Amino acid sequence: MSDGSKVVATVSTEAEAEMVCESLSEAGIRSSLRMSGEGIGLGAAASRDVYVEEQDYEKALEVLNAAVPSEEELARLSDEAGEGSAP
């Protein structure tokens, strides 16, 4: 990545960072990871900053925001899960 990169997300673990990068990659956006200055985790448990090129920043935000379910969607999924577990 060039020096014109921006942090598009900060996540808690390496696994989360890989999922974010995969979502961006599927949208054709290159990304990179760096250890975040937040928290004190080590190794895979350390928080990560996800960087994208500055010209891809807005599109990356759209991709990531679309991947996050709304409160209404979460409530619906929760209701459906509760209905499926009733005896």
C-alpha cells in the first residue's frame, strides 16, 4: 500500500481483520493490516487497523456498512432464532 492509505476500520482480533479484508477484497478493494495502538492484546488477540488506499476509502466504508446488519435485522434474526428453539 502507498503512503496515501487510510484506516477504514479497527477491529479487535486478527480473525475479525481477516473477515473485513475478505469483504473488501470481494468488492475489488485492496487492503492491508497493521497492529493497532489500541488495547494491549498480543498476537492474534491484538487489535488491528485495516487500511485501504485513499481513493477507495468511501467505497470501502459502503462495503463495510452494508455488511453490518441494522438493529431491525438483528431483532428479526433474534426472533426467528427464538421461534426455532421453542419445544
